[in-house]
Amino acid sequence: MRLFIAVQFSDKILNELSRIQKYWQSLGMKGHYVSTENLHMTIAFIGEYKDPYYVLETLETVSFSPFTVELDGIGNFGDLYWVGTRRNEEMEATVKRVRRILAINNIQYDRKRFSPHITLVRKAIFDGKIEKLTEVLPKGTEEIDSLYLMSSTHGKNGMIYEVVGNVNAKR
């Protein structure tokens, strides 16, 4: 089973991200747009793992406080375009705790440096000036009080993400 740990968003943030996607489409950006229900922020990509419940039990041992995600700017990694989030200490500390507990429990994950972003378009083709994309920027803030263990499978119309389980912040 292909697994990752993610932050999920309320309709308010999802609608804002969808607004940005529509704006990019109006500018002529082509590509594989992530469906609204699949928009999320990955904090640890695990990949193929046979026992999702062991991962969930491990995740349940992470103690974290609620943290704020604030949409902040746009960017790209090659042909992948995203909305960024402003960095904050509590989010960074939570990501470190999650990744540390995965490592302690011998759960392999992608160890690339955490770069907080929400992917909006994959395999993007855009012939316009990048400055045009920045004329409409995302706005929104949300308190995050849960982390989700997600699975992903290939469907005929793209990826299908399902919640395996979640853990809540300690208040």
C-alpha cells in the first residue's frame, strides 16, 4: 500500500486553492490539475508499505500542538506548480517529530528536506510569463489540529486518496 502523512484542509482553503487553479487555467496553463478533494500538504511520504496500521499506531505516539497554515505565494519544481505556505516553528517541530518517530520505528520515508507546499498542477505546460501567475495570489489561514495517514492508488482518472486514519493534536 502506498502511504503518506498529510495535512488536510477545510472547504474554505480548498475553495481558495481551486480559485487559483481556475485563474491559472484562464491564463492558458495546461496540465494535470489536482482535483479539489485531493489537495493536501504532505509532511512525510512513506511509499509502499505493507502494514498501514503499524504506521498509524506509530503516528499516534507523536505529541503535537495545533499549528497554523497560512497560504503564502506560489512556485514550481520543474513542471509541478504549487501554492506555498508560510513557515512557522510549530509546523516545523511537528514535521520533525513525525519524521523522527518514523525513523525510530524503522518506517522508511522520503528524507528530502521538508518544503511546505500544496501541489495544484502536475506536468504543467505554460507559455505565458511567470509574472502573470503572481498577479492573483492565494490567501487564507487555517489552524491544523489533525494529521492524516493517507493511501494512494492509481485510478483511471488519476490518483485516488483515502484516509487510513488520523491523529489529533494535544490541547
